[in-house]
Amino acid sequence: MSKKHDFAQSLQGLSEADLKVKIKEDEMRMKKLTFAHAIAPLENPQSIRALRRDIARLKTQLRKTQIGA
């Protein structure tokens, strides 16, 4: 399976509170990465894109749990 599919499968069993905590942690990591990239170029700038997409997947899963889908 793809990494995206594995990530989505790992989110299935998480509660709403767990998802919110994970979103907060990833958003802080995102801020740190973008700040570090502004100071000096990152070795792998694609990691910012991947993290941004993971945050979006987390928010989507949170919304699904909130509406009960």
C-alpha cells in the first residue's frame, strides 16, 4: 500500500481528542520547519509539503469523526 493509504488507516482508530492533539503537534512542527527554511534552506523542502498534506488529512479525519461519517 501507499504511504498515504497507511497514514489514513492509522487515523481510523483515533478519538477526536487524539486527533486534535496530533493536529496541534504537527502544526507546531510545520511552523518550525517553515521558520528554519526561511533562515537557511532545508535539505529536503518537500517535507514541508508532505507535512501540510498530513495536517489536511488529519483535519479531514477529525471532521469525519465529528459528523459521524
